Amino acid sequence: MRDIAGTVACIDGNTFMVSDASGDVETSPATPVGLFAADSRFLSRWRLTVNGECMTALSVDNSQYFEVTFFVVPGAAVDYVQADVSAIRRRRIGPDLTESLTIFNYGERVMDLDIRLEVAADFADIFEIKFNVVDKVGSHYTRVGPNELRLGYRRATYHREVVVSASEPAEFGPDGLRFAIRLNPGEQWSTRLQAAMLALRPDGVDLRSALRAQRPDDSTLPASLRAWTAAAPTLDTESVALQQIYQRSLVDLAALRFAPLSLGGAAVPAAGLPWFMTLFGRDSLLTCLQTLPVTPSLTPPTLRILASLQGARTDDVLEEDPGRILHELRYGESAAFEEQPHSPYYGTVDASPLFVVLLDEYERWSGDAALVLELEPEARAALAWIDRYADLNSTGYIWYRRRNRATGLDNQCWKDSWDSISYADGRLPSFPRATCETQGYAYDAKIRAARLARTVWNDQAFADRLEREAAALYDRFNRDFWLEEQGFYALALDHDGTPVDSLSSNIGHLLWSGIVPPERAPRVVEHLMGPALFSGWGVRTFAEGQRRYNPLGYHNGTVWPFDNSFIAWGLRRYGFSREAGRIAEGILSAATYFQGRLPEAFGGFDRNTTRFPVRYPTAGSPQAWSSGASMLLLRTMLGIDPHEDHLAVDPALPSIFERIALLDIPGRWGKVDAFARRRPDQP
Amino acid sequence: MTATSAFFDRLTVAGEDPRFSNVCGSVRFDIRDGDQVEQWLLEIDHGRMRVSRSDGPATTVIRASAQVAEAMARGEVNGLAAITRGEILVDGDLNLALRIGRLFPRAPGPPEHDGPGER
């Protein structure tokens, strides 16, 4: 897996193209660049040359996610460019890839140009790229026609094909196409290249054709983006940086919308580029929770698709149980042939409680009781899963231990890498494990479901039972997870109930869920904002000084913007406005080093040492819950929260902002504005 | 009797399924065995199910070979994976087809753990 710094992405939901800055794609097996759709790579080579020279980028415009324009000249990058010939590649991603190529001759001579586009397709599954698998089981074919090049891959009834064509006459060969043109001084020449991606059934119909029929064609994309941006509240602030972050986040959330095969065209957020361009239960639920004040339209389709794919049976490969909300859904070759368990995979313990949490939070904002009624069976099933299937040793907690021993996940919480859950001295606990934040989600889910049962489902007895269970969980949790000497909550319980004693960001989520007694909150907050966890930019996933701490460890020391946004929300819940403001200031300041686009994670190095946030090598970007983090941080700074039929506003701005106003916030109140101005008595 | 017809018999006897209390729609299964096509129509109305041998119109049509249908009925096939690899063809409402997929059993995994169902 190589770093993909300097790449340029063009995105439309789970179809996307990643190239270098000149627009070229040249892959080695383990690099996630190329043209992708439905978790497969349809172009692994797409390289433009003019008279044998490759192109160098002068500038790139990717202000619209679905369209990228590359201004390029032939020749390697040197100090002085003699650019008589130059070119513009305008790339657009829709159902197909289209690229308009225009060549200019600004020189004084007639130019004979040999323009070539090298094309190859390896049809690699995204997991083959991730795990560097080179040999494919099926067979590739190449068909050269007079007006097109067809590259395909077949394995039994699995069939994928890409058809490359051009609007101008070209000479097609097995490795690409070429144009021979003559340009007089001042002349230009254009062609429109197209790569159509097909996921074919044996009867020749594209698997996704029903979906495509409902999908607007790509000429409507600019209007759709305008409508999306127009529907969101307007941000008014003196901070140019915050304005940029807000606009970038809105556009990236639009870019990551995709319509899963089974949802009849409605769009849900894909998790992130390049590895997670698909539906994830946890990521989509948390993204919706972050974005309710600005883009609430994401939530109903997300809840509906997760409901329709909710577990119904017991299956040890998919780790499915009745009521369990899915972890990950894929359409690639490895899922199709069940080499990976993603059809769909259920190995997560937090998506089920978070499903209930989002349903309630959405109702509080929208007043949409009809959706709460519609999804009552699924919400009840998710709650039943918590008690019946997740409590693996009858101790009253959500535990996990993978049942799919070949390809299942060891850790089924948000920190899902293999070494993310460890004791302070580095030992790994045995299975099953129960992480602390998951118990917080379960507590919150029961409290919120009780409200729904009382107000919408009209089931008083169920509400009472849920509240009794929540109260018991609160007591039990505060007895078993609390480390009195250290003054924080254990990261997890080991299989035998021993607390896993490391200090982690997970304790911040507990504040968000409300499972922390108010008298314990100050000690928890002291740890969150102390030097071992707080880097100056944000709260590290894992505290410095512990055995497995590494500022570039995926879940063992990096700073995750999404994680911090929920911690800030929790801090405000317990009245720690100043601390929430410090997190907002740190994360939003970090965003300015990434052109307003927060990555999945960045290094946990101390802010005073590095002065800038250190890029995490393989961090995904854009990432839905990182874009969502900016939105949730805005919410926490404004202190907006639904109360019955109005929106309460209780602002607390960190010192870098003078004024923030969010205008036309949609909800059950219609549309209202929230204003915040920094008070002189605030630091 | 084939596993497929036993499966539809079970649905006929059951007559309803509470998991489909908010589902309405019709699904026709076209099961091909050589030149022969066996057709089953499943109509769902708020959880009530009606099964018939019919070539009548349906909002969703699922096509598969007799071999794949038998494997489905025995619980040996992941329906979504089979759709993705082109072994099961769905026209119409894929969401409904996936929900219907829950009616099919899944063969139990190797009994190597004390899963929650066994406690």
C-alpha cells in the first residue's frame, strides 16, 4: 500500500477516479489509483502522450467533485517550459467516465502531433489492491473494434467490461488509441473520450440498470450540487478559513452520496476515498448524526437501507444475527465469490445501538414521527439484539468475539484495527472484549428508545422497561469500568471482566452518551485535555506514554477529526464549553492545512513541536465523517439543540472566531437562524 | 419433492411473517431447468403471504437455474453475492428481493463456538 499524496480525485458516489496531477493513471498492483465503480477497478492505465512525451500539470481545478480540469503541457517538469503545445483535459465522472481533450498550438509553426492514450484494465477488486493480490482467478479479454476498445473480465457468470471510445476518428489497438493531427499556428483540436463501465449479467443487462434508469443523467449534476448547497444553511462568519471548510465539507458530503443497488435511487453517504467507497453502518450513522443541522436529507435513506438489510438469521461467515445492523456492504469480485464476507458483513457492535440513537435524534430535529413508526420493528429488533445476541457472557454488556475466523474483524468497534485495544503495558486482552464507548451507545439507545416508545410507539410498558435497563446499565458500567485511582474509564473489559487500563479517546464518547455521573466528569475532562491525550490539535486516539502509543498508529495515537467532534459534543453536554471550544479551534485550524478538507486522521505529534498537523500516510480523503466533523463542531460552538418545537441556541466561541451565524437551519420549527458572537469575557 | 417446492410449501403453510408487517409487493420466481421454466408467485400484503404456481405479473421477478434455486432453498447460497456474480437475476425492486431473501434458511456454520443461540 503506497502513499497516494499528490493524487487528484474525481468522484460521484461509489464511482471515482484517482489520477496523478496531470490526469494520468499508472498503477502498480497495490496502489489505489485508477477508475473504480462498484468496488472494482475498470481502468488501471490511462496515460496521455504527445509525440512520445508524457504530460506535466500546470494547474488543476477540482472545485466540483464530479469534474476535474487539468491544464497540462508535454514534457517532464523543468524550470523553463517551452510550451508551444498545451492541452486541457476536462474529466467528468457520472455513470461513465468522459474526458474532453483539447490540444492547442500557440507556437508559430505547423505541428504534426501523434497523440496517444494508453489504456489498460486489470479489473482488480478493491481488496486485491489492499492486500496486494496479483493473480486473478478469471480471464481477461481484449477486443479491438474500428471505433472502440473493449476490455473485459469474466469469471463464471461474473462479467465486467469497459468500452473506450472517442468522438473523433482514432486508430484503436489493444493497448489504447491514437490520433494523428496537424495543427496550424493558433489552431486547436478537441475530442471527447469515453469509458463506459459495465457490470453485466449473463443476459447482457447491466446489474445496475434499474438504478441507472432512476438516476439523473450527468448533465444534471451541476444543478444537483447547486440544489444541495442551496438547501443547506448559510454560514456567515468573518473567518475565511471557516467559510472554506464549510463549503468544502458540503461539497464533499455531496460527492460521497451514492445510491446503493437496493434503495431505488435514494442516496446515502459512502464512507470515504479510496478504500471505503461503499455503505458502512457505523460511518453512515455517525455522519448522519453529525450533519442533522445542515443536511438532514441524508438520514431517512440511511436508516431505511440499514433497516432493510438488518440481520434476520444467524450466519457465522457474515456474523449475522437477528436485529444486527450491518457493518459493510460490497459489490466487488471478492464479495461476489464470498472470498470476503461483505454481502453484507455484520461484524460491528456499535451500528445497532447507533441506529436507534440516530432514529431518535432525527425525530428530535425533524418531528418526522412517521419514520419512527415505519422503522419501529427494526428499532425494536436492534434493541433486542443488544440484550439477546451481544451479551456473550450474560454480564449485561455488549461484547464481541469474531465468529468468522478467516476474514472477520478482531475488533468490532470503531477502532477496528487488530492492535487498537490494549492494556497500558501493551498486552492484548482476550476475547470476548467489551469496549467502553459501546456500552455508552447502548445506554443512550435505551434512554432514547424509551422516549420514542412513550411519545410515538404508544408503549408505556416498553418505555418503563427500557429505562429500568438503562439505569441498571449505568450503575453496572460505573462500577465495572471506572478506575478510581487513575480517574478515568477503562478502555474495555477483558474476557474475564478485568478492566483494560489504558487511557484513550473513547472516554470522550461516554460524555456524549451521558453515561458519566456529573461528579466524575471533571476528572474525565482533565484527562481528555491533558498532555497525554490532547495534542494541541485534538484528542489523540490513545494516550502518549503507553506501550503501544505511536503518533502515526492508525488507532494508537493519531488524531481523528470525527472522534473529536463527538468528544466536543459530549463536553458541551456536561457544560465544558471552553474545552469543547479548544477542540473546535484545534481541529478547524488543522483543516486549514488540508485546504479545508479534514482527512480521516492525522498524526498525534504535539502541536508545539511540529507547528502543522502531520499527514497520516494512507488516510482516506475525502472521508464522510471527517466532513461531518466540521458540521458537528459548528453545532457544538453554536450550542444548538432541539427543544420541543424550537431550536435552543447557547453559543460558546473559541477565541479565533469573532462571529458565526448559521442561517436557515431546517427542522420541525421550519427554518431558524443561530447567531454567535464572542463575548469579551471569554478567553 | 425438491427443496424448492418444500420451501414454497413451508411459506404456504406459514401464511404470514411478522418481519414483513410493513411490506407489500409481489415476487415471481422463474426457475429454469433445461427447457422447462417453473414459476412461483409470492404475494405479500402487510406480512400475509400467498403462494401460487402462476406466470402472472409481479413487481419483482427473480430468475435462477434449478440448481441455484435448490441450493438457495437448502440455505447454501448468499443471495446478494449470487446477484453480484450474475447467478441470480433480479428485475424490479431489488430491495424487496433482498427482504424476501430472509425467508430462505442459511446452513449453520461449523459448530466450533458457543454462539448466543446455544446459551
